[in-house]
Amino acid sequence: MAQAMRPPQISLLSTDGKPHPLQDALMAVTLTLGAVAFVTAFFHNLHLISSWAGLIGILTGAYGQFVSVTTRERFALIIGLGASAIGFYLGMFHGGLFGG
């Protein structure tokens, strides 16, 4: 019954009480690249930034999903992946990875 008396742990990044530095870093990178890709996708002349940030965000998010441990990490990675994908696709529509 000792485990019932333990106070609940409140954490933003880890629900199992263990540190996950790699997963947290991948989550932060994916969210940042997703935000950059999403915001810059709405400007026609920034298609290089949005397409490259989106592509890298998709790749880091996919690897983050592969190695993620907790549900919170997966949730944040899906948000970052969605924003990266939208930014990537709109960047490709506006001119692509190499201009054009």
C-alpha cells in the first residue's frame, strides 16, 4: 500500500517519471520546425524556408515517433508533424525546395 500514499507526479514532458532527453529534444525541434514551416508557408517568397523546414520537421518528427516513450511526447510530435507537413506542402506548391 506504500505506492498508494505516494503523491502524484506532475510533469509536462514525461509521465513515467524518467528523463527522456533525446525524445524531448526531438519533440522541441519538431515543434519549432513545424511552427517555422507553418508560418513561412503563407508568404509566397519564403517557399525555400517553409519547404526545407517542413521536410526536416517531417523527418525529425517521424524519427521522434519511432523512439517516443510517452503519450505526451507522441501528442506534441503529431502537432509538430502536422504543422511541418502543411508548411512543406505549401512550400512545394509555391516553388519547391530549390526554387522555381
